[in-house]
Amino acid sequence: MLLQDKVVIVHGGGGAIGGACARAFGREGARVFLTGRTPEPLQRVAADIVAAGGQASCATLDVLDPSAVRAHADDVAAQAGRIDVCLNAVGFFHVQGIAFLDLAADDYLHPIDHYTRANFNTAQAAARHMARQRAGVLLSLSTPGARLSGGGFLGNGVASAAVEAFSRILAGELGGHGIRVICLRPDAIPEALALSHSAKVFASAAAESGVSIEAMLAERAAGATLLGRLPTLAQVADCAAFLASDRAGAMTGTVANLTCGSLVD
């Protein structure tokens, strides 16, 4: 197993991507600690992991509260003896589909503030323990908006670019402590629409474009990716498990391009 006996925290573990990654971590032998704002989705993911023979537990917290995030990391380390991997898969609803000339400053700044603050809080809380053990992996998520030019997603794009820059710069600072830092950049994942905030974001953008969500995603898959399709949750989760494992021990300070070729690095 890739992650046998590893201790993993998944913030946003009740969401589509976070849940898929958590299940993959558990399947690969990790002891998984899930956090999120709503207990029911976390409990469903934890139940799936346990039913498959894994270990999982849940905690409800707000990643924008640094004291709560740090207390949770301290509790995990006290229970399990260490923290090997921390994934931030938290999502926040934000406005998309509004042209820059009509965009309110608060709507622009909202995702930038929330995503960068959340990644700072979760990475710092886990890294304090990883630095003491001289090993660990910090994983984050961004979107193709970090690299694309176009209208209607300025806040999302700047937030994603900031998360990727945070990951690269942090890798340089924490490498001397034995900590690897990697950002995953999937494209839109149709299955992730089961997550309410994702559905709202896509619905907002689709409404502004005058098309359905399904039509918008189909057009993107066919016309904007080299493979003619979009990534699946299983593909993203399996990649996350590999990157978290010692088999990816030579990788840090990079962005894993999981866009099916909508972006070519």
C-alpha cells in the first residue's frame, strides 16, 4: 500500500474532491482525519473508509479559524504520534461569470482572501509537527484559472494563482525541514457538482453565459482539452495518493497538471 501507517489530515474531507482523496488515502493504508464545516458529509466519507477496512475519524471546524485548525492538528499529533500528510481540499462559494467592468471589489477579493487564508492556516498547523519529525507532505488544490486569460473568473484565477505561488514558495522554505509541498491543478470535474458550492459556482457562470452546466462542461471537454475529456474524481484522488507517498519523494515545489491537457506546462 502506498500510504501504509501514514497519518493524513484532509480538510474539506466531506466534499467531492476531498472525499475522493480521503477514500483513496484510506484504501492505501493511511489513518485519515477528516475535517469540514458540516458533520454529515464527513461522517459518510468516514463510514466508507471504515467499511473498506480503513481507519477514519471526523472533526467539525472552520479552516478560517487558525486557533481551531491548530488545536485540531495538535490533537491529531497527540492521538497518532505524528502528521505525515495534510491536504487542503476546502472550497468556498464565490462569484464567477461577471465581467471585470461590472465586478464588485468584494466579490473579487472574497475567493482570494478565503483560499489563501485557509491554505496558510492548514499548512502552518500541520508543518509545525512535520518540521519536528523532519518529514511530511502538504497538498493543496488550484484550478486552470491560475493560468488562463479570459473574462468572468478574475477572483477565482487570482486566488488559484496565489495558491500555486504559495505552494512553490513554501516548498523552498520548508524543504530544509524535510517537508514536500505540491499543488494539484485539476480541470472541472463533472462529478464534483454533487458538492453544493461547486454546483453554485458553475451555475452562476453558466447562467451568465446563457447555457446549461452540462453544455458548458461538454464544450470545455471537447474543445479545450487535448484528451477531449475532463478528469474524473478517481484520477485526481489516485494522483493525490501517489504524490502523498514516498514513491513521489523527489517531487516538491511543483504543480501537478491534471487538466487532461486544457493547460500544457
